[in-house]
Amino acid sequence: MGPSFFGLSVLEVTDTAILHLAMQVIQVCLKLSMPILATALAIGFTVSLFQSMTQIQEVTLSFVPKVLGVSAVLLASGNWMLHTMIAFTQQLFAQIPDLLK
């Protein structure tokens, strides 16, 4: 049996299990954030290119297209994002007994 803390047994998690879990979390975060970030980057670049060609230097000009683009991406991929998060959470809860060995 493992070490005890105030008479209660303490289960240990290995460092490789923590690193594997951290890698999975980073991958899911990147997968979920990439459509939003790519859309904001593409729209920002396009608006900046337009501003430099027309010499319009309005700061708020890029805000509305970015909000509309990110909203459209969230509407289009929100269902997939939710299912990805639910699947990851279910997988994480299923791994708990294996992590504590």
C-alpha cells in the first residue's frame, strides 16, 4: 500500500502520466482554438492589407469584421468543439483509475 497522510492512504501519480495528460490537454486546446485564431488572423491580415493600400488608418475598422468572422466560425464549429470537449472529459474521467496505479 502507498504512503499515508493522517491515517488515510495516498495514491501516487507518476510523472510520465502527468506529462502524457498535459500533452493531451495542450493538443485539445490547440485543436479547439485553431479555427478561431486562424479566422481572426486571416481577417486581421486582410483588413490591415486593405488599410495599407487605401491609407485608411482607423483602429476600429478591423473590429467588426473580426467579430463577425469569429462569430461565424463559432456557429459553424461550435457543435464540433462541444463534442470534442465532452469526449476528452469522458476519456479523462475514464483514465482516473489507471492514473492512480
